[in-house]
Amino acid sequence: MMNRKSVAPPYYSLAALCSLGRELPLYTAEQARAIDAAEIQRLGSDGLLLMRRAAEALMAFVVATYPRQRMSIFCGGGNNGGDGWLLALLAHRAGWSVEVLSVAEPGSLSGDARCAYDEARQAGVVYREWSGDAVEEGVVVDALFGSGLNRPIVGHQLRAVRCINRLSLPVLAVDIPSGLCADSGAVLGDAVRADYTMSLVVLKKGLLTGRARAFTGELLLAALGVDEAVSSAPASHYTVMPLPVSLPRRSAVAHKGESGRLVLIGGSANTAGAIIMAAESALLSGAGLITVLTSAATVAPLLARCPEVMPVVVEKVSDEVIERKLASADAVVIGPGLGVDSWARELLSRALRCAAPLVLDADALSLLAEYKELRGVLTEAAILTPHPGEAARLLGTTVAAVESDRYAAVASLRQLYRTRVLLKGAGSLMMARGKVAVCPYGNAGMASGGYGDVLSGVLGALLVQGLAVDTALTIAVNLHAAAADRLESRQGQVGMRPTELSVEIRELINSLVS
């Protein structure tokens, strides 16, 4: 985390933090509470000081982002509501037209939240108990529920959440959009759809993956000066691992062998496109020599698109050429367009015995889910890359169950298959050696067929160029998603093509080469 004492702004955008190329820890709600408590003990004060810092950061953001106008703050009955009351106090003193809409009976407030309420009321802050009416103008602030929420929102509070969502006004969420689970990102009944979310003290892990991405808007962090408490907190097992600020340059005397030998396996008679996209993305990501073990029907379209690759037709799985190619490979990717017939199953069985790092995608994952005896052949060097549907099949559960807690799903996959796991989707999760990294990039333009094939090729290319498996995995996933963001910024989300992404990834890699 950045040194707050040497930097003026009281908050940072996630994008700005990621641009530094440094790992960012993520925390559970319980860990966040422990960090708050450690800071309060260090200061020898009550929690009101942290509330004041939170209000100052929120006010600084609102002033910098919106013209001077009206602010309506929905306040709940806990400390999140206390943050809202102190924000109202600052806005009132700054001459804003501000109103607190209390969704909890003020008489029920206690502790620091009660002190915040008393200060605001004594200064003349206007409030009323919210009765269901809509707000007509200004900035709306969601200070209903904080990161401690662990039950579905119901009744009057649920109506307030839905009222906020019906407004055509900018919405700022304090710490977390009310209704989201801070640990999993699951929606607890319903949740506020914010334009901005300012996470306080630390980033909560549930904000960055799955359905939460549809509710948080742009994510901000206000550390509130608690670096010392954070540094003494228990180590986080969750992290944002952004793109590095630079990638190594090739040697001036490099040759194709030093850039790695990649073997791709897939492309049955009716699914040539998948393996072609994987091969092209591997080529554009720097792989030196690419061999594609495939069906006869794939060769002509593959060579028409990528004459640089070397196709090998596999008619009989017993062919010795398969063993020779696998033995010489620096990495293997299997699955794009592979199919699920006996030919595909035998190829997968052969690939699983390969000593090189192995990426399993698409049909290879379907086969692994169906033929459980293959699990015992997996090694630590293998990487499973399922989307939620494939993850559900691998776990014998439903997509809804996977998406309700993506962190739990990726941990279950790791435990069951005992290898590295990438759970794709909004906020892709990568798990290896007991730690989960979250991808902070990507957009909804990637919601079409072929993007996973491109990612497999990129990952294979980075593996053969000598990167450690965990490093190759995190960089490949982030390159893939960050390149999609670059495409979106130029042409929008609708109609983004995976084949365009491969070219964008090449440009992004070259921009990062030091």
C-alpha cells in the first residue's frame, strides 16, 4: 500500500493503484474490522476519528468529481451510517444543500454512529426519516450498510436500496454498495448499483469479482492513514496482481528455439476456429515454435490464417510423432476445439503424462469432469482454466452455486484437482500455492465465444518463454483483459472480436517491454 504521509490525495482509484504494478492485498470483512480495531488502539481513541477521516475522503471526492450542488445521503443505523452523518456535516459546512434520509430510527443509533449523528444535528444538518419518496436532484450517497452485512436486506431497507437504483442520479457507495457481501461479492437480496464505491481502510475481496462488478462502478480506496495497522495485520491470502510496469526485452542474439516450443492440441473436424485462434494468439504473444496436433480438416484453414505454425495431423493416437512432439515441448495447451470423443479422450490422456507445463481449456475440461480417473494424472504444473459453466461440471454443482461464491469455488477446484486453477469471468480468479489473485481488468465486450481460446494461446506463449508458471498465469490473464479494455476505449464493447484482441495483446506486450 502507498505511503499516505507523502501523498496529498486522501483516496486513490483502483486503476491508479494498478498502474504502479504492485500487488494489492485484499481482505475479508473480519480482517477489516481487526485492522480498524488495531488502528483505534494505536491512536488511543474511539472510532470517531476514523469516521472523520472517511468523511473527509468522501467529501474530497465529491467536490473533485461533481459541481457544487445538492447531496442526499441515505443513512443506516450502523457505523456506515455514521460515516454518512459526518459527510453531511462537512457538506453542510461547505455550503452544500445536503439532506440526510434516515432509514433507521435515529434513537436506535449507538456508539460512534450516535456521536456522529449528534454532531451533525447540533450543526444544523437537515434530516428526515425516509418514507419511500424519491430524490429528484444531486449526488446520492449510499451509507445504509457497511462491509459487515451478512444477511439478505428486507423490508424498509430493501425498499430504500431499490429506490436508489431507480434514480437517474450519480450514486456514491460508502465502503461497499449496500446489499453486497464483502467476502464473496454475492448479492444479499438486492444491492445498490453505484457509479463509484469508496472502500475504506482496505480493499474488501468481494468487491472485485463476479456479480459485484455490476454494482461497484469505479472502485476507489481511502486508506485513512492506517498503513501501520495494516502492516501488522495477518497476511492476506487474497490479492490484486496487476500487470507489471515492464516486461523483459529479448536478447539481441535470441533465436526461435530460445523463444520456446509450444504444442497446441485441438481442432476437430467441426471446430477448427478455436485452435486457430489459440495458435494465432500464441504467435502474436511471442512463442518461438508452434506445433498444432490436430485433425486433417483443420490443416488448410490453419495454414491459411497462420502459415508460421506447424500442423501435425493426428489420425491414430498411437502415432510416435505425438510422443516426440510432447517430449520436446516447453509447454502444452490442450482443449480448444478438441471435441469429447474417444480420439479427444486419448489425446488428453497422453498430454496429461507430459512433463511440461500443461494448460487445460474448453473440451479438455469437459473430459476431465466426465472421466474422473484422469484426475490422478494431473500434476502441479497443470493449469485448469474453466469458465463458470465448466467449473460447475468439474465440481458437480451448478453455475449459480459457483457464482454465489467464486472464491469458495476456486478453492474447491484447487482442493479437488490439486493443481493451479483459473476461474474465468468478471474479476477472474487465479489460485496457486494457497493464494488467490484477482484480475482487475476486463469488460462485458468479452462476453462472446473465442476469448478463452485466445487466452489459452497467450498463456502457452508466456510459459514457453521461460516465465514461472504462476507468473505466466497472472500476466497472461491480465494482458488478455487489459487489452480488451484498450479495445473498448477505442471502439466500444459491442462487436469486439477475439481475433482483434490478439493483435491488441501484441501491442500491449511491446509497450511493456523495457
